[in-house]
Amino acid sequence: MKSVTVLVAFLIFLVSACAPDQPRGAVSDSAPETSAVAAAAVEPAAPAGAFDQTLELQGITFRVTCPNASSINDATIVPEGLEIDNSPITREVDGSVIGAEVADLDANGSPEVYVYITSAGSGSYGSLLAYAANNRKSLSEIYLPPLEEDPEASSGYMGHDEFTALELRLGRRFPIYREGDTNAEPTGGTRQLQYRLEPGEAGWILRVDDRMDLD
């Protein structure tokens, strides 16, 4: 009896092995028609690590996307709800997009979008891609001056930035490195900066409004 069972199992294996392969994701002819419809409705998954977020404030929407596929990427901001120009904006960024926020730091009734970027490598240097709505009509770029232009703010800086929108200010913090510190072990505490949004010559500019060092 045992030999008969083994023979039957072997014959079943041969039949299944010789059956023609069915394409991956194909629907059997005997399957209900609704199954084929459901399969067609499934959207392809986003690439691993890709950033895709939609933000809204004061009736204006910003969709922020970035593939985060390499050390240099193209980040795209697509506005909706502006009265004149809702054209997508794409900029090359050094690193990957790790977050985005919408705010109205100057309380003028026209929101801004802040996109946070971290560079590749152990330093994880932070940068910013940001735009402000001009009277709810179109977008103008917001400029963040390089940190090294401010000796007091940049003293002991070696990356690992974190940005966040606070009440009427943009916050930034990072560890402080003392001489001899390794990248993984800063010993100087943490520095917190607050930026105020101001009109600039050709757009908007973020200026350091407050600085605080914490142990």
C-alpha cells in the first residue's frame, strides 16, 4: 500500500511539472470576472525609498515627490489651487527627500512648502527646498543662506540636521562637534536655530532669528 501511495504522488508531481506555466498575475478562465477587474485596478507599488506626500493649507495643495534612487535626485513640487500658475517645479537635490511640511510662517494668508533633504554619506548634511505662494497666485523660491556664512551658527557643525516648522519660525537643530570628536560621537550638545521668513530681492529669504546651545 505504501508503494502505491508513493507512485500516485510521483505521477501527480509529473503532471503538475509538465503543465504549461501560467503568466504571473494572469487570471484563470474559470476565475470570476470580478477578479480580473480587481487585478487591473491595483496600481504598481512606488519604488523603495521614494518620497510622495501631498500637503494642504489655506486651500492650496502641494504634492512633493522624489525617487530617492541615488545620491543626486530630482524633487518635484506640484501646486494646486493657485490663481495664476500651478506649473510643476522640479529641482535637482543633493541627497534624498526625508520630509516636507506646509506652513505660513509670515502669517500673510499665503502658505509655503518646505522640503527637507539629507545628503548621502555619514555626514547626512541637511538642506532645504522651499517655495512661497505670492498672494495665492504663483510660487517664488525661498532661499536658505549657507550655514557657513554665519560663524557663530556654524561653529562645531558637521551635519545631521533636523528641520521643522514652528509657530511663525522654521526650526533647525544639529549636534555640536568639539575638536577630536568622531562623526558618530559628538560631545558638544545640540544647537537650535530659528529662522524668520522675510521678503528678498528676487523671492524670499530665511534669516536666523534666534540661536540656542543645549548641553
